[in-house]
Amino acid sequence: MFLCCLCSLFVQSGEGVVFAVVPLIKRRLTGQIADMAGTYGNVGAVSFLTVYSFVEPPTLFLVIAGAAIVILLAVMFLDEPKGSMVEVLIK
């Protein structure tokens, strides 16, 4: 039970971080970006659930780890959009 609570704590923290970053991207598009973050989160959940229905649990965790590494490598090549924080910094 303790491990489930600990896992839930980290999962909820990760989700909170994702939605905390949403208004920092562009304030006037906060609703659209939050919608996309939620939608793609559900797409990921369904995708990994589909993989889980075809493989054993240890293989699923390897697939999740591989996907996390691929996403980490992809994120390293992203550039910060120009003017994204202008709306927040200008008073």
C-alpha cells in the first residue's frame, strides 16, 4: 500500500508539473495548450495500455523506458519560442 501511495505521489507531481508549465508558453493560448496536453496524455495512456495488452509487464516497462529516452532526446533539440515570455515580463 505504501508503494502505491508513493508511486501515486510521483505520478501526480509529474502531471502537476506539465500543467504548471502550460500558462508559461503563451498566456492567450492557455486553454488550447492545456487541452492539447490533456489530450496527448490520454493518447499516451491508451497507447501504453494497448502495448500492455500484447506484452508481459516487464516488457511494458522497457517500452515505457525506451519511449521516455526517445522523448528526452527529442526535447533536447527543441528551441524556446521567441517572445513566449514577453506577455508575462511586460507590465
